[in-house]
Amino acid sequence: MLPHRNCPRMDVVAVGVGGAGGRIVDELHRDDAGRSVSYLAASRVFDTDTSSLGALDRVPSDARHPFGTLEFDGSGADSDADAARDAAADQATELRRELDEVITTSVTGILLVAGLGGGTGPGATPVLAEELTRVYDRPVHCVSVLPTGDDETACENAARGVEALDSVVDCQIAFDNDAWIGEDDSLEDRLPALNRELADRLGSLLVAGEVEAASPVGESVLDETDVAATLDAGGLATIGHASAPVSKFRDVEDSLVGRLKGSLLEDASDMERREAVTSTLQWAVRGQLTLDCDPAESTSALVLFSGPPDWLHRGAVADGRDWVAELSTNAELRSGDAPVPGGDSISVLVVFAGIERAPRIEDLQWYGG
Ligand SMILES: Nc1nc2c(ncn2[C@@H]2O[C@H](COP(=O)(O)OP(=O)(O)OP(=O)(O)O)[C@@H](O)[C@H]2O)c(=O)[nH]1
Ligand SMILES: [Mg+2]
């Protein structure tokens, strides 16, 4: 299901469900406010826990809605996903009505966001997704956050949540906390940084290809229809991202005079520019995807290179595209470049979508029995 083609850009309504969902939507507001192009039309957060709603920072207070108050007394579902599902089902129409006024004709899609290891997220999100797909002719995607470790209840909730969402949403963009948290890290301490990283990647994807009006146009331009078509593959999607300052790739004398000479008088060599694009791309794919998976499992993929125009070497961008095409041999690949005049770093964003199998999903099914 593609968004309306005459929409100039992605304009999504983000809907957080449960504690993690609300906090990540909060970060999306922060990310959106820091960009030159906005992708966030509005947001809503639904939770059974009133104190989690109260602790949000950026989500406007009239966009925060408690539900299941009778069942949970405002203190959360305590990992009881079945009870959260029943409460959401009883109030499905009411919850959806909270969205009616913000899902205007210019909105290109609905982005649900939930942690699937607790109760509210995996219980209520599939119910809401079903209600939304029934009423609106708009793509519904879900950012599905997977829990850390091997806690049986969390794994079972997540495995069931992923499965329930799979049959209703257009695509799940997965974020695996387990891959992002070291054994010695405390989850609490790491969450703010993880939420920022996730919001940054989602934001980069949602504005993919958008450049300021005065910027030169890339050799090959990506737009919102490419992003929508990539996610339209369904199943699971994973996002990789890397950014490096171009100075890292300048092979100039390491002295003040050398640096000035190198940066002011000489253009970067072809080799330096190829190296910059290639290594940033490899880092984006091999560094840390939001969900670890084999790109060969994907049926659609997207790669976007951005950076100062003279660094987006045509040959290097073409080589990079070929490299991604080889990794994701079964995928329809969309690629583009977005020149950023005056920019001082190269960034690469990759998405693999249409994935049906990933090691972490199998783990969750195993631990969750
Ligand atoms: N990335 C990220 N993960 C989180 C965050 N908070 C919680 N999680 C993870 O998400 C899972 C679900 O947590 P919550 O979202 O708080 O649970 P909930 O949906 O509110 O469910 P209940 O509290 O049981 O009603 C946890 O097991 C954590 O793994 C967060 O802010 N960011
Ligand atoms: Mg909660």
C-alpha cells in the first residue's frame, strides 16, 4: 500500500504504546525538531501506566492517553499481555477516535512504536493496528523493540507480539535491545542513548532523500515513495547507519601546514573518496543493524549515501550499490545519493526489509516456549 504519490514527503503520525513506546515517541519529537525537514505530523501515546505517561517530556500532554484504568488502576499491566490485549479490545474504538483528528489527508502513514517484552506493548499494539488498518487506507508500520536476555515471560510476550503484528501491519522495523546492550551494561542507564540512536535512524529514513531546496540534486534521488515501497515488502525490517567525518579519509601530512594545504589547496583524490564511501557503507552494514540478520533474507533493500557533493564520487556510489546488491541478492534494491553542500561527513543509511527469519526471533520463540 503506497502513500499518496502527490504527497511531497513522509508525514507520519507516531503512536507509542506502553512505556518504551512512549519514550521512543518522545525521542522522535526531539529528533524531528532538530531536522530541517519535519516528518512528524503528530503523536499519541497510549499506556495503562499513568506515571509513565506523566514522565514523558516532549509528547504534548493532550496527546497522552491512559487506558485500561479499571483493570490496572493506572499502574501498568505488569507484563500481562493477555489482560492488556483485552483492555485494548474493549476500548479499541475510543483509542482510535483519539487519532481521528490527527490522521488528516496529508498524513502518509501511521507508525506504531512499542516494546514487546512487557504487557501493554505486545498486548495492545496488535489490537490498535487492526482497528487502524480497518478504518484508514494508510500504511501502518510498527517499530517493534525486542527485550534483552532470556526472561521467559518477556521472550514469550515478544515472540507472540511479533507474530500477532506480522499479520496486521505492513512491516515491523525491529530494534533488538539485546544486541545493543553489553553484558555489564545496566538497561536503565543505556535506554536514553538507545532511544536516541533509534529515533535518529528512524528520522533519517523518514526524511530519506530530502535535501534543502538550494542543494544540488543527487545523481539518483530517493523520495518518500521509495521508502514506502521498501517497507511495503512486509515482514521485518532492519536499519543500519554510519557516519564519518571526511577528514578521516584525507591522506595529508599531519602538520598544521600540511593540514591547511591538504584541506584548502588540494581536492580529495579519487582513491580517498572511494575509500570514504566504501568504508562508511561497510560500517553501516556490518557495524550494528537494529536487528541482526542476513541481508540475503531480505526481499527489498534501500541504501542512501549523503555527504559533501565532491565526496559523493559517482564510481564509489555505484560500487557501493553493487556491493549491497550482492549481499541482498534476493532483494529489489533502491538507492540514491543526497549531496549536502558544506557538509563535513559522509553518512550511509541502509534498510533491509521483507525479512521472515532472524536469529533473535528464533531465540525468542525458543526461550518463550
Ligand atoms: N529501547 C528501549 N527499550 C525499552 C525501554 N523501556 C523498556 N524497554 C524494553 O521494552 C520492554 C517492555 O517494557 P515497557 O515498554 O516498559 O512495557 P509495557 O509495554 O509498558 O508493559 P507493562 O509495563 O507490563 O504494562 C522491556 O522488557 C525492555 O526490554 C526504552 O525506553 N527503550
Ligand atoms: Mg509499562
